[in-house]
Amino acid sequence: MTRKERVTREALLPAPRQQVWAALTQADRLGDWLGGDVQIDPRPRGRVVVRGSGCVERQGRVVAVNQPYRLVIEWWEGSEDRSDTGPATRVEFVLQEEEGGTRLTVSEWPATRANGYGEMAG
């Protein structure tokens, strides 16, 4: 991902919005989706830790929450101390109810001071 690149994916999931929200904010369910061990405190400034396959660990924090519509996290590889790691990215999950289920839109882009890196919303 280049510094200005934003990647967005959408999927229509055959489940109500509350179930999709639970899958994003409950550690065991999010871990099933991401394929690893997850810790998440789904509140603004809450901690996020993802230990995936291959011993890759990502640390992060919740930037914004609008339950059950939107969740934004910022994460990076490495330790909890953001100062000794590589670049951070922001990931936004947006849930919209539609006929047949919930449209989940996931976007990820580089976190920079210009787009609020290090600032907490909420």
C-alpha cells in the first residue's frame, strides 16, 4: 500500500447488522474472521491486539465507534509503543442494512498526522 492509497472492499452478508457488529467487536468472533488470536476493547481509545499466523502481531487502538454502524481502528505491526514500529494504517468498518442482509464496507489507508494519526475521535 502506498502512502496515499486507500483500499476498499464490500460484501453483502446474509445476517442482520447487530450480528455483523458482534462479529467485529467480540474478540473470539473477530479472531475467527482474521484467522488469529484477537483482543479488542470496542470503545474509543480501546486496545486492539491481533496475533495472526506466522507470528505476526499487530497492535492498535479504536479511534471511533458508532454502534452498530461504524468502527474505526488504527493499527501497526510490532509493539504497543507506536514510536518503534513501522507505518500505521486506519481500518474503517461501515455496516448498512439492506434487503438480504448487511453490506459491510471495509476500507484501509495509511494513518498520517494529516488524517488524524494519533488523535482519538469520540
